Amino acid sequence: MDCIFCEIKNRKADAEILFEDENVIAFLDIQPINYGHTLVVPKNHYDNFLTIPKDELSKLMQATQFIAGAVKRSMNADGFNVVSNNGSSAGQSVYHFHFHIIPRFNKDFSLKPSFKTYSSGAMKDYANQVRTFISKYRDIYYE
Ligand SMILES: [Zn+2]
């Protein structure tokens, strides 16, 4: 298996590692959107947000919160984005789950997509589509 994040974790590839504990490793993204752009990665390999076990996700989230605060303050950023891209349509390029922490500065750039408007009745239809799925799978996947 060729996974750049596993290679970084195993010190087979270089990275500017910022933080590490028994569950999580964080390092600078080599193609930063802003300087200080950081990736927070579970040490165990999972493809995406849907496949990481809940207990590991919880530890990853706690580390992400801590590191986001450190990145924001040390970069003197005005804010930050925490982003997870899942699937190629969402821009995922490394299939080892991770969060991006992107420090943001006033008026640096805009991530605003063009917003859609629900046509009459469509919002309820979309909600029903999701609700049907949730009611079918809630007992299996959510506890
Ligand atoms: Zn991996």
C-alpha cells in the first residue's frame, strides 16, 4: 500500500511534523492554501470520515481543536477553516482520512460557492430523502 501519510507516520517520507501523540500526527501541508496550513491525521489508516471508528474520530477531533488553536494563535490568524474532503468530487487527494486546518486572514480569499435556492416544496422532498435513510439505518450505524 502506497500511502504518503503512512510513510510520514513511519518516517519513510519527510514532513514538517508539528505534533504527535499515540493516536494522531499533525504536519504542514506541502501545498498550503495559506502558510501554516496543517493536516491532522489519525495514525491508523482509514479511507475517509465514514470509515474511521468513532473513538478514534473523537481523539482526532480533540487533537484538531488543540492544534487549530495553536495554528491560529502562532500564525496570528484572524480565523481558520477546519475542512475534511471526502471523495474525489469533494477534492480528496490522499485517501487516508485527515482534517485540514487552514489559517485565515481578513480578506485573504473567498471560498463562497454560488448558493442554490430550493424551489417550492423541494426542501421538504430533500429532507424526506435524508430522513428516510436516517430512519432506516439509525439503529445500525448510530448508537
Ligand atoms: Zn495511510
